Amino acid sequence: MANVTMKAYKVSEIIFNNKVNGKVQLKLSNKVSHNVRYNKSGGCEALLTVEVFDKENKDVLNVKVTVVGAFAVNQGVEKEFIHVETFKELFPFAKALVTTLSANAGIPPIYVQNVDIEKQEIYRFDMNNAKEEE
């Protein structure tokens, strides 16, 4: 059995702002954030946000999606491992959603670059363990 298993996911936020007029060249950039909250039952909830926007003017084009996943976690698994694995599970959903939204909006599809989470710095903030969700 896997150490981290996705039980469900949902899209909690979509922002799509397209004010592109005529033929323009955009310089797209993306930002990804990922947080994990642990509950007393031994599972966790992961929140992944992917945002793509024009570097020079965010108001011209901005696509932001937030995906939330519920995960079962085996006892004793390190939080850094859980963080990486939940990211790997959720990222393809967020990435596909950005592409689908842009393609269905009548603009060229936006393809979010893959993120190698294992090469990223993972900052761990344990926010008052006494306030863990039930």
C-alpha cells in the first residue's frame, strides 16, 4: 500500500481574467504554492494553487486555479515526504485545468511547465500543533 493515498479532490477556486486585445506578445510567468494541513485522524488536506499571468501586466491575462485534495497517510511518514507526494498527486489536475480553461476560452492553450518538487526548497512551518483540525 502507498504511504500517501488521495481519497478525493475538488477545485476550490478558478480565476480567469482575459483582457487581451488583438495580436500581442505576452511574456507568461507562473507561480505555484502548495500547503498541507494535518488532521488528528492521521490524514491531511493539501491545497495547491497554480497561477499563470503576463509578467508585464497581470491585469491583461491571469489564470489561477486552486485544487484541494484529501489524503490518507500511513503512520510515521515524514511530513516532507507527504508534502512532495501530495504535490505530485494534485499538480497534474491543476495543470490540465489551466490548459482546458485557456483552450475553451478561445485563446491558445496555456501549458504550465512541470515543476520538479524534489529539487525545490520545502519550508516547514508547524503552526501550533494544538490547533490541528479534527
